[in-house]
Amino acid sequence: MLHPAFEGLGARSMTSGAMAADARLDRAGWEAHRTVPVELRGLEPALALFGL
């Protein structure tokens, strides 16, 4: 879910509730640790749902 949020929606930071202690990650931290190439397709029709 990080790639669609940062690359597709332009998020500046994310907070995850997946762990007991909420983990916050900013865009720079995500970019520094990206290791798997991801291709995002088909998001354009849904951008309006996110106010973009």
C-alpha cells in the first residue's frame, strides 16, 4: 500500500496501524528503502475519489 499512496496519490507521509505501535513513514524514508520495482496501473479513474 505504500507505493500507491506515495507514487500514485502523492502522499508526504503514512501512518500504519498494522503494528501495536503505529509506525509513521515519510516519503524520503520510503524512497531510501524501496527495493522492489512496482508498476502502478489503473489509478487514474479513481483519483477523484481521493480529491485529486
